[in-house]
Amino acid sequence: MTNTDFSTLPLSPALLDNLASLNFTRMTPIQAQGLPLVLAGKDVIAQASTGSGKTLAFGLGLLMRLNTQHNRVQAMVLCPTRELADQVARELRKLARTMQNVKLVALCGGSPTSAQTATLQFGAHIVVGTPGRILKHLQQETLTLDALNTLVLDEADRMLDMGFAEDIQKVVAFAPKERQTLLFSATYPTEINELSRGLQNQPASISVADEQNGGNIVELLFEVTPEQRKTALSTLLAHYAPASAVVFCNTKRACQEVADHLNSQGFAALALNGDLEQRERDQVLVRFANGSANILVATDVAARGLDIHELEAVINYEVTQDPQVHVHRIGRTGRAGHQGLALSLYSAKEAYRVNMIEEYQRTPMAHGDLSSLDAAALPRSPDMVTLNIAGGRKTKIRAGDILGALTRDAGINGEQVGKIDITDMQSYVAIHKDVARQALKHLQQGKIKGRSVRVSRLG
């Protein structure tokens, strides 16, 4: 049996000490298979789902190759979305916290290019960002890759889905040919092989994506007619009443229609699709993450790369044609030892898709009976409400300032204050619904850090 202790790897004492302080002692499958190859300097193409530990798999490798005395970009991670880039940047900063003077810069759309340019003038060792924004900096010569030794493409299939193939090729043209290239993908379409051939040198191939769906997921199928589909979805959500659920649709149009239907039935649903402006997308994700909306209706493209913890249920409103995508969808629930629920609706015409999934998973899926469910159950109402404050990091607002204004000044119990999210220009705080009106009134009439701020309720 392979030893999966991090201590068996050729890592620096600083990194090993930090891993121990973070309670990382044993490697996940993607780490156990990938890290020896990454640390040996080999190119790697890996099939690994979100939540498999892949950031640590490539993060430790690129950190080991850094020379912090050399103030130039030596590692770059390309991500499909700003949310995933932010998540990767946070994880890398956490991994590097015991190393001296590691500089990491995130380059994504949604933030001013000028501010990023000013930050780059002070130098950087690691750049994490989206292809379009990184390409813009390369073309403007505010970013150079002459010293790059590690290139990572995270969620490569998603980047191809979003039409980034040309931008990726243009970005790579600025990089040295002699480098390590690591490619991570949740699914493995033929386009990934084509991308790998153009970027990598004799890559080692590993795959652990299917290991994400273990015994913690209860999976059920429900056959419906097309006319029954919306009603059946409402029945599933009312009966099982998950505290958090992602409903997957195959098209953006269906996404919005389903969210509108659920809201008309009394559910708290939000639609997530690629047409949203960045601020709208941020607000949707904040409301779902902090529990002020408990249903997220999304396409595969829109939902990929999201960092969703302790998701109770995944519902396939429409069965996907790609079995790998199905496995990736349901792998978002049942993590970290929690019980997960995966429910799928399908029509007779879609039975062949179910057969493909069962063949791919090498196991039949159990069928549920809609008539046995409690269709009269009331929709589950979220416990929290989100308040939006017009101020953020740029105006020196911190989470402690908001918490103090609510607990000390407004007299609200700290247990009734939920997650606080702060961006450059906006802040969001989740408040228990029982005191939401009181909190909103106080913040509108009071001050935060001695300044009046605009405050509104989202949703």
C-alpha cells in the first residue's frame, strides 16, 4: 500500500511544518498520484474533480520551485472564472505562509486594470488569473513571463467550454518553451488531448475523478413526462427540504425558467448563468453561500469552479448527455464525510442517457417514486437575509467593523450575524431573518467606522 504521508515527499521543512499546522497529514488520491510527478518536474495531465485537493497538488510543486530572491514571475495559474482564481489564490497564500516574501498577484476581470498594473510594478513571484485579463497585461507589457518555470491550467475543460482556447494559446506564446506545464480537468473531452499536445512535453496522465463519488451519496432517479418536470422538481425540493441545493439545467434559458417557477411556488431560488454581470454574479454566490437563498439553479458552465461547502443536495432537472459531467455534478454533494443526496429527473426519451451514466458508473441507479413523496409540504424558507453595504476594502471597511456596528451599537446577538463577505467596493452580511429589519434600520441610520453608508437588502 502506498504511503500517503506528506512527510515522505521531498518538501522543504517550512512547507511540511505549515502542512502540519493546517492538519494536512495524508494525501488525497490526486495528491498521492500527482505530487511525486509534479515535484520531479514532469508535465502532468490530470482528471480531477473540484474538491479533490488538486490546488495543493500543483501548489506545493510550484512553491518548491520558487526562488524568492528573484523578484520575477516564476509560476502562473490560469483559471476559467474570477471565483476559482480567487479561491486558488487564497489556497496558495495559505500554503506559502511559512515561506519568506512570497508575492502573489491575482489578475481577473471585474477589477480595474490600472490597479493591477500598479501592483505588478512591485514585482510578483506567482500570478493567478483568467486568460483574458492576463493576456491584456502581457500585450500591454505590464506583465512578463521570461522567468516562468511552472504553468498550470486549472479547470481546463471549462476554459475550453467558455471559448478561451485562443487566448490560452496567445498567453502561452509569451512563456518560455522550457517550463513545466500542469493541466487539470474535471472531464476529459478530445479537445483536452489537443490542448495538451500543443502545450506539454510527454505528460504523465493520471485520473482520480470518479473517486469523488463514494458511499456518502444517495442517488435516485425519477421518470417524468416533459409536462410534469417543473412540478416534480417542486415536489422533490418540498419533500426533501435540503438546506442547500444546486439544480442543474442544460441551457441558460431553462435555468431562468426553472428559477422563476420555483420562486413563484414560494422557494428561494437564484439563477446562475454566463449572462450575468460580475456584480450580479457576486451577489448570487454570496446569497447562496451565506444561506439567504437555499437553491441555486445553474448550468454546468456557470457552476464549475465554485467553492460550495456542505452542499446537501444536487438535483438534475435535466440529465446531461455526458456521463463524466453527471459524475462531476453529483460529486459536489456528500463531501467531507457528510451525507449527500443526488436526484435526477428524466423522460422516456432521455432513458438512453441514464443507460450511458449507469454503464460509466458500472452500477445501476435506484428509481424513486414521486407519488410516495409529500407534494403538499411547504417550501423551506432560508433562515438568513443578506444586507449589502456600499463600501469595502478600498474604503477600509473590515468584517470587525460591521460586526461591531451590529452587536455593540445595534444590540443584535452575535449568533444572529452570519457570514460577512467584503470585496473592494461592496460588503455583504448575512443576518437572521428575525432581526433583519432591525439590522437594516440601524445600519441605514447609524454609521460604520464613523461614516454613514448606503445599506440595502438583497432579494
